Amino acid sequence: MTISRENWASRTGFIMAAVGSAIGLGNVWRFPYICYENGGGAFLIPYFFALFTCGFPLLMLEFVMGKRAQGGAPQAFESIRPFMAWAGWLACLCAFTIVTYYCAIMAWSWDYIWYSLKLAWGDDAGSFFREHVLNMSSGPGVLGAIQGPLLIGLVLTWAAIVAILWKGIKSVGKVVMVTVPLPVLCLVILAIRGLTLPGAVDGVTYYLQPDFSKLADPRVWLAAYGQVLFSLSLGMAVLAAYASYLPKDADISNNAFMTGLLNCGFSFFAGFAVFSALGFLAYQTGVPVQDVVESGPDLAFITYPTIISQLPFWAPFFGVLFFFMLLTLGIDSAFSLVEGFATPLKDALGITHIKVVIWISIIGFIIGMLFITRGGLYWLDIVDHYVSDYGLVTIALVECIVIGWFFGARKLRREINETSEVRIGIWWDICIMFITPLILGYFLISSLIKGITEPYGGYPVWANWIGGWGMIILVIAISVFLGIKFKRKEVQ
Ligand code: PFF
């Protein structure tokens, strides 16, 4: 018996869902900083190199693997080599791990919408964030209580995820028509506000001032690869799951080009909004731009609130707008991570989609409570480092090896070209077989050497073991177990 698989209602729905997954918090708080740190305007060279040699090829690879297997990452790997299903489960579990803390960050954003109304951080946004909102303990060894207001944010986030995924891919296709354009609109308003403030030009100059000498440093190229992988949601089971709902004759290459370009265009544009605001902060405080630049949570929850307080008019409005933008940016990335796990699990267990989503969400919510305790941020930082620096790169590397060397890059390229508007040439094979695996292999080995010789982030060795290596070993063990346990019932 063949169960017919539901499909996206439209091609736009699929592209928007992929773009929604790609465009997330990372585009605003990671890209501009990485660009500035690694040569400013000159960084666009390694970035585009990484986009063409790794971003587009892997997007096409994950799209076509999901489409041809009509299943998520484990089924896609299994259809190539049955013993490789574990690699797909590994991707699912990494996605699940990411979503547990991604939702905690979204919980902060919910609370900050509220705080923005009264600019509650006063004139010390740093202390407000660390001491009031997170109520941080002295280290990862002291977990402390769950923070009540954050718990409300966490509940809201998970409830939103369950509601959106309730009707499966059909509702995703509709929701992304709102959650993708909305943050773009917010960002345009914030960029206009930022660029019309005094000091903006200095900020933007810092962001893009090219420093070509940086291009000789291999770390800059690795940073470009890392950013492209994370930003395009590659190596995380998400895109294969989304593509598994594509009809058999769906285009691959053009969809991949559109997803990649829209995401990277957004990142580049976000840099203008962020750096113009940083330029303004430097102007207001008399501190040089390079000393006010931050990335990650500090940029969003300390530096940006500080900037908002200094705005000449409508400060609460811009505060609400910024955190609302973070929420709408994050939500489609968050539910894509859940869907990446839900799709293959539902296929493997043969139970309804919503049941799987509810179970994943309950477990994700319970684990996520760790990240809203007083010691939560330390754990978030550790887990994030290990999943995104090792998990993601490992899976992308395995994908290249399995397709490039076991299955045959040429064979898969022919399949891509059969249904694609833009035919791709032999460069794709070269990227999948040589360039990307070599660079990712180098990336992985060098980070492993560094990781083994010095514990991450100055945290104690035991914390690195529990939140890092131990977590990785557990995730691999579960993946192998799932790979053995769920043999595919049917291949369409
Ligand atoms: N691409 C998202 C971002 O840049 O914020 C993060 C992300 C979402 C990573 C989904 C991985 C993923 F599967």
C-alpha cells in the first residue's frame, strides 16, 4: 500500500518556508558582526565563495535528497545506503537540541516586548539583562530557580509552534507568508531609522570598510563557511523534511538559488540596520565604534536597548518593533527545526503528525526550562557551541561524502537537472566531492584539536563534558539506536 504524501499548496509556500527557516536570529546578530570582524567589505569575497561552493550545492543536495526519498533526513540517507540512516537521525537530534535553546532566546524576546513599553532597562541595560531578566548565577554549577517571566515566554513560544504545525505543511505554507515578510518590513523601518541618525555613516563605514589583508587568514574562510552553513539551516534535517513534501517534478536548482540569495540579501541588509545604530551609539557616547560592537545576545538584549533609550522620539515603539522582529524572525526557524524531526519520526512511527509535534514540543519545553534557570545562559552557550561547531559541520561533511563518493555526485546532479529550470554543470560535482569536504574536514579537525586542548569558553571541564562532549555522545548513541530501530517500512 502506498500512502499518498501531502504536498505544498504552492511553490512559493515551499520557498518561503525554506527562506523562513534560513532567516533567523543569526542574520541579525551573527552576520553583521562576522562580516565586520573578518575584513568588512572584503569578507564578501570568502562569503560568496562559500555560498557558491557550499551553500548552493548543499541546498540543492538536501532539497533533492528529501524530494527523491519523499521522507526526512533519515529516510533520505537510508535510501542512499541503508546503514547510513543514523546520520539523518543525528541531524534531527541536533535540530531538536538547537530548538530547545532557540526557544529560550525567543522567551527573552517576548519579555523584552513588554519591557520596551516602559524602557524598563533604564540606563544600565547590561545589569538589567544579566541581573534582572536572567538573574544569572555565579556559574554553570548553580542552576537556581526557573525565572517566572521567562517561563511565560517559553510557554508562549512552544504554544505558537504547536499551533502553527497543527495542520502540518499546509499551515506552514500559509504562516510563512506572514512570518517572512513581517520581519523584513520591521527591518526596513529600523534601517531607515538607523540610517537617518547622527553617526550612522561612521557605523556603516566600519561594517563595510574592506581589509583585504584578512583574506590571507584561513580562519576568515572558515568563518564564512560556518556562517553559510548555519544561516542556510544546512545539515539540520530541516530542508530535507520540507523538500519531502515537494511533488516529484518540482524544480530544485532555481529554488535553491532563490532561497540562498534571499537569505544572504537579508543578512547583508541587516548589517546596515545594526551598524547604523551602532554608529549612533558611538556618536552619542563618544566611544569609538569598534568599542560598542557586540554580537549575539549582548547585541540584541544590551546594546540595542541602550540605543533605543537614546532615540529622540518614539523610543518604546522602536523597542517593541525590534523585539517583535526578533520573534517573527525566530519563529519560522524554530518550527522548521521541530518539523525537521517531526517529519521523519511520523513516517517512522506511522502515527499522526500532530501527535509527534505535541510530544516533541512537550519534551523540548521541559529540556528548555534548563535554559531559563539562573544558570541557563552558561548552558545555552556551551550547548550552542558544541552543536553548531561540531554537529552541523559533521553532518554536512557526511552528506558530501555519502553523495559525492558513495552514491555519485554526477548521478544526483542528473536527477537535479531532470526537473530543474536552471541546469547545473560539473562545478557542482567538484564542490560536493572535493572543495566543500576538504574545507569542512579542515574546519572540523582544527576545531576538534582546539576543543580537546582547551575547554570551551573558560567553563569548567566537567561542564564542557556534560553540556558538550557528553551531550554529543548521547545524541550519537540515540541516532544509532533510531537508525537500527526504524527500518523504513516502504519506499515510494
Ligand atoms: N538559520 C537560522 C539563523 O540564521 O538564525 C538558524 C537555524 C535555523 C539553524 C534552523 C539551523 C536550522 F536548522
